[in-house]
Amino acid sequence: MSQESRGAGLVRLPVRHPAGGVAVVFGVVAVVGWAFGWPMGFDDAVYRAGAWAVLHGKPLYEPLSTLPDWSQVRQLPFTYPPVAALLFTPLTLLPLQLAWGAMAVASTFALAFVVRTGAVGARAAWTPAATAALLGAFVLEPVWRSFSLGQVNLLLLALVLADALLLPRTRFGGTLIGLAAAVKLTPLIFVAYLLVTGRRADAARALGTFFVLNLLGALLLPTDTVDYLTGGMLGGDDATGNAWGGNQSLNGVLQRLTGQASWAFTLAAVGAAVCVVVALLLARRLHRRGQALAAVLVTACAGALASPISWSHHWVFVVPLAALLVGQVGRSSAREPRLLLGALVVVFSGWSLFVVPIGHGRELHWNPLQTLLGDAYVVTGVGVLALLAWRLLRPGGRVESVPPVPVSLPGPRPSEIRQPASRSASRRP
């Protein structure tokens, strides 16, 4: 690949890039929605209302119904750190529909980067397989729901992937993860990922970025910072006991299974700790074998399982995995990638969340089949971690049994190599 094509693939998108067409579609929809006064977005309206609150000296963690456009946010609380509200202030310059459009356009290009990372590698040129993966990604419920809500999920995922795959051992390594964690706390798990993969300086920069941004928020919004630390962090509702069906985390599952028993969260916390430890051991093993993307994805899976609340659209990290499988399908006639891709689409297209009763406590009375369908994301996540642990972490386990991920990274330092990879483990598809 020429230096010119590498640079083009890394820093800019071609004029005819398919993401540009998708972004134009979302932009047109936003303008039409604005012209006709359609209600659009949901979570981006919360971001916008929270930003409006801090700009006008209003309490950030009180119900937002007193703010403009309150009907759009339906009294949902602002659950992000105060500094996030400051970062969202540009949204206040736009009407609701155009603010949603801005989030959708930004998310489109973030999705394009995420897809390319999975399909061909973060540094590689765009391919027809990546185009297919980009368009097909909208079949996945975490993607289409993130767009419909105006969520920030894909932007944060792109920051994490860019940091993990493009910035190792650079002066900026860790800063994007720190920025993502300053907006939403859950990316903090990737600081542990940086540590177990030998990027200690990057982990320090991630924590430094996180603390500096939050310190800025505390200096500018001291009262809101205190409110956040003493209650706003849980979003004004009982995060530890949330049993709503959209909560696809270990805690959500156990709350539903136990009828919100008082000990359910404690059990979930123990299970979360186990998942995180196992995932970090897997991440270290995969990283040492050059499977950087796989290491990031198992970490993201553990983060979704461990968080007290992980809404179904938080599982956007399945997108690079789906793109990886699309790329393998395009390069090989093997059945395994096709079967895995089909299974992933079946699980994460979201249909199972629509065939079970959700809301008004009905999740507490699910029968076994409804439990399996309604908790499909968590069941799949736990199953994948367990299978990988069986293959890679048990005595005599063989990492060769896991298909390598095509991500180009600088080679590990000699001190980071514990044992040489076998010839079969070093092959790339």
C-alpha cells in the first residue's frame, strides 16, 4: 500500500465514501424534521437540556422538565459528570431536530471508523466489505437505537478504538480513553486494559486526562459536582436495583431473576468482578499474540456486563466484531464466519427485546423462555467470555483456536513477549 493511500485512509475520507452519503441522509431528515416540528432524538435532548442548565445557572441534577423543550426529555435526569454538560454546550446552539442531526452525522463517521477497524484494520484503506459492513450495521439494535436516540455511544467507542489501536507508545496514548471516561464513566475499564497490556504511561495519561477534565468541571460547577458525587451519579433512580428489560447487565438480569431481592446487587457485584478479572486476563493474552482488537472487545464486553446499568444500545462494541466477520466472509468460503455472523445478527438485531413483556414490573414475571430471550445480550456476553477463558486460560489451552484479528500495530517490545507464538498462531487471514 502506498504512503498516499495509507494517509488517505487514516486522516480523511474519500469524497465518495459511503459514510458521506449516509451522513447526508441523516442531515436531510434532521432539516425536514425541523421544518415540520417533528419530535426527534431523546438522549441528545437530555444532553442539550443539561448543557442549557449549566449555561443558565440551573441545577444540573434536578428534573429537566423546567427547561426549554422539557416535553422532549420527559423529565429524564442528566446522568453524566458535570464536565460532560460543558462538552455538550454546542448542542444548545441548534434546535432539537438539528442537534439530533449533528449527533447522527458525527455518529455516522464514528461508525465508519469502527466498521473499518473491524473489517480491514484501523490503518487500512476502505474496501467493498467495509461498505457492506457499514450499511449492514444498521440492522444491529445497538446501532439503530443509538442513532434514533441521538446517543453518544458510537463516538465514545471510536475514541476508545482509536486510542487502543492507533496511539500505543505515542505521546497522546491514553488521552482519548481519558476523554471518553470524562464523558461517561464506563470507559474507565480501559485504563485497566492499558495496564494489563503493558501501556503504563498511557494508563497514567488516561487517568490524568480524566481527572484534569473533571477538575475543570468541579472548578466551574462546584455545586453540581457535589450533587453528582452524592446522587446524580446514579441518575436520580435506583441504578443498583434497576430491573427494566432494557438493562442488559449482570445486575439487570439478577434483579429480574430474584424479584429485586436486597442481595441481588451484591451477587451482581461479585459476578462483575469475576467477569472483569477474566476479561483482563484474556485481553493480556490476546494482546501478546497480536490480537489487539479482540483484546479491546473482551474488555468492552466485561464493562457492559459489570456496569449496574448497561442499556441495550451500550453494546455497540459488537459492530467491529460484525465487521470483522463480514471481512472474513468476503475473503473466505469457510462456514464458520458465516455462521458466527448470522448468530450475531440474530442476537443483536434486537427482536428478542420486542417479543417479551417489558415495563411496569412485568420483567419480574418472565418465564424461562422469556428470560432467555429478554437477557440474550448478557447470556451471549457471558457465554463468549466463558468460551474464550476455556480455550485460552485453562492449562493447555490453545490461543490458535481463536481466529486472529487483522489489526496492524507496532510489534511488541522484546520485554513484552513471554513466549514465542507458534507458526499457526502468527498467520493472518
